[in-house]
Amino acid sequence: MIAIDKLIKKIKEMDNPTVIGLDLRYNMLPECIKSKYGTDLKSVCDAAWEYNKKLIDSVYDIIPAVKPQAAFYEMLGPDGMELLRKTCEYASDKEMFVILDAKRGDIGSTSAGYSSAYLGKTKIQDSEYSSYNVDFLTVNPYLGVDGIKPFVEDCEKYDKGIFILVKTSNPSSSELQDLKLENGDTVYEKVGSLVSDWGKDLIGEYGYSSVAAVVGATHPKQLKELREKMPHTFFLIPGYGAQRRKSGRYSISF
């Protein structure tokens, strides 16, 4: 069973299409946790680790997936990256799907490195190592197919998935994504078409591809258009729920 089928099956079993975001922000941690720790980077990570575990323990049986935002862990240095690894592992052990929001994408060889780090394995001589081993990764498509291909290959090899940015939820997304091409399509429509094509060989038994899309709920007209034009593409929909808090909600739609 491919990654997207496993996720859809979990959503159906729980009757819940939401994702809980883990956007680590120190000032949003509960005071009852912060008061136990110092304010140096390691102590902040220790406090966040306690919080993440308690949050996951509270929701793992009602919410199918968790979405850590990599930037808030990276800003805390090596301890933050270890916290990210532990958080992903802990959620996975609780049988939650892990969608890492890292928006990776670069030239082919660099994308291959990103993909090995998060979806695949890193080969050192005769050994292979999993660094973060998440289920899904958000990906930036704006370098074209050579930046996407390594992720798609690892999705197929390791039964993983990606969510490619198509129409993002931020207000200024229209500055680029809504521009009109010569044929009258917008940039986001063209990207949506490419995503559909890139994912055509990874469509599972539910009729959706493990090469999925990010489409913001803050743009309902475009969301409706893309849903009609991308019938085999699974959507991660930011802009739904309490996004401005530390732990936001997102919808995953099919």
C-alpha cells in the first residue's frame, strides 16, 4: 500500500481529516512547562520536547497526522534539529503520520540530498541510514522537474509522499502565483497541471497520488478550481483553524 493510501485509510478510520501543526514558538509554550526550564537553547528544546510529547499523547487517537514546521526547530540550532528528529519519531511511534513542512526544492543533486534526509536513506559505503524518516515532505516546485524528480523517485522507492506548493495561503501569493501565462492560465494552474503529471505513476487504490498538493483554504475560489482540475491529487489545505497559535490545524482533503 502506497503512502497516500495509508494516510487516507487512517483518515477514514478516524473520521477526521485534520492535521495538527507543531510550529514551535517559545513564547507560546504553557507557563507551567516553561517555568521548569531555563532560557538557553538547550533548555528551550527540553521544554518544547515535554510539550510536544504531551500534545501528541493527547491527540494521537483522534487526529491522524502531525505537521512540524522545520524552520522553528532549525532556528534553535543542533538541539532544535535533534528535537525535530525526536518529535517525528515519537509521533510515528504513536502511529501518527508525519508531514514535515520544510518546503525543500533545489537543483537535482541538492534535491536528492534533501530527499535522502527526509524521505529516503543516506548511503555511506555499504550502509544506509535514515536521518528523519518522515511520511510526507512539503516541496517547492519552482525549479522544475529536475528539482522534483529525486523526491518522486524516493516516494516510489520508500513508500513516501510529497505535498508540492501549488496555491499557498499567504496574502502575497498572488504576486507570483496568480500571474497569467500566454495561454491564459495562471502560474498556479500550470503548477497544478505539472503536479498532476508528476504524480500520475503513483496513484493508489483510492484514486489519489502520493505526489500531492498544498492549496490554501484562504483562496476558496482557486481551491474549488484546482479541485476540479486535479481529480487525482490529494490536498493539504493550510489556512484552516488556529494557524496563528503555536499548534495550528490544517485540513487534508481528497
